[in-house]
Amino acid sequence: MAGLKINRLNYLLAASMAWLVMSCNQSGKVDNTPTSGELKIGVDESFEPILESQVNTFEGIYKYASITPSYKAEGAIVKDLLNDSIRIAVLSRELSADEKAVFEKQKKIPRVTKIAVDAIALIVNNNNPDTLLTMEQVKSLFSGKVNNWNKLNSKNPLQNVTIVFDNNSSSTARFVKDSLLNKVPLPANTFAANSNKALIDYVAKNNNAIGVIGVNWISDQDDSTAVGFLKKVKVVGISSDPAPLTTESYYQPYQAYIAQAVYPLRRNLYIINTEGRAGLGTGFVAFVAGDQGQRIILKSGLVPATMPVRIVGLR
């Protein structure tokens, strides 16, 4: 019996050594496979919290995989992808026709995988009494037609509105311009805080500010950082009804309301893969789109692309 255990141990050790030999090249580096190697990915900074969780979990499972995320504004990520500085990008939009044409010239076929449904959250200072807005009011604020809180609501003592984004070339700014303003430029009372954390701090310190932020920065109730952010600011409830009769017509960007499509400021989240073969990038995409990755998205407060969200009604 003891001899059997020794033989089995020797077999396992031999198998492990053989795997290491096959996985390592002559320079001692681990080969690039779907579960090993080194990879640099570009991530829209709006999605930093959720992608950090995905990368940490993936590396925890696959010990020979090393993924380095670069968190930047959407415009910078797309530029890196087109320049072949990265081959995996996490974005809130698909490629445009002109961007696809660049890859066609390079004889590459980008693979696009939808991984989640996200939302844009509007946040205001804790001293601002206006925490319920209709879509018409939201559009009037972001178009510059209304630039004074008192004009929006005569009972609001606050004055000049300051609109705050994380970055001028961010996906949230593009979303507002494309989806709410029909590509009209943002008004003069717009301010770029240069990061999502700085955006939250600015809104927390300035009574007149309204911030635009990806909901995953404030949606994970198990994340102490997200909970801390929520204590600093108020999240605005939005109604698609131009003349809502009750407060029940307003919805905050909770997971259930995003899934039911009643919260109006929704967007999809994609991973774009330009790898020419099945390398570590392909393995990471498969992980995020698979069961474990989708459960991480579900826990974060976003809506998974391939996993049903259970909605419980309370009376």
C-alpha cells in the first residue's frame, strides 16, 4: 500500500514537471496560452472596480497568468487598440465602421463579446434637495438650457449648476452627447475631474454640482469603497414620464431596474478581442463571459449578459 502511494506521488510530481517544461520556453518565461502567460488589457476607467475583481479572481485560479490592466478614458483605450498596443479592450460600445476598417486593412477580425448591461448614475451633493429628475429635466441640464437649480425648481435655493465628468473623452461624456444631446457639444458649465474618485469628491464638496459616473463605482454593497462613496453623495432617481404623478415613477440605477429596462440611462459593456490566436486574452474573455465571471458581475450590481437576474418583489 505504501509503495502504491509513493508511485502515485512520483507520477503526480512527474506530471507537474512535464507541464512546467511544456509551459515554459527557453528563456524561462511561461508561454502564452488561454490560462498562462502575460497580457496587457485596456479598460475604460468607468469599469475599474468590476474589472479589478475579474482580473484578481482569474489570476487567483490560474497561477501562471499575469494580466496588467491599463485604466484610461474611452478615447485613449480605442487609440491603443487601433495602434496594436493592446489586443483586449473593455468598452461600453462596439467599434465604429471606420475603426473596423482599420482592422480590415491589418487583416484582423475583432471579436466582440457582450458581458454585461451597465448604467450611468447621476449624483448630487447631499445638500441638494433635487434628487428626482425627469428625462426632460436631465436633457435640459446637459444641453445648457437650464443652468440654475432654482430655475429647475423654484423651491431649490441653489444657483449655478456645475456638470462634472471624470474625463472629457470618457465614455460617460460620449454617452451623454450621443444619447441625450444628439451629438451637440456639452455646455460651458461642464467640468472634468480627471478621475472617478475625484469626481465623487468634487460633488461631495460642491453644493451645485451634478456628477455623471458609471454605476459600478457605487453599486457593490459589499465593497467598502462603494459604500463610502454613497455616504458622500446622493444618487438621483430618474423618470421617463414627462409628468410623473408619484415618486414611484422615478427609478435609481438598481440592478433590478436596469434588468427590467425601467431605468433609462443604460448601456452595454463589451470586451473586444483582436488576438490572432487563442492566447491568454481569449482565455480571459471566456472566463468573464462564463459562469464565474458572470457571477462576479451579478454581485457587483450590474446585469450579467448571459445569466438571468432574479427579481424579488416585496409587499
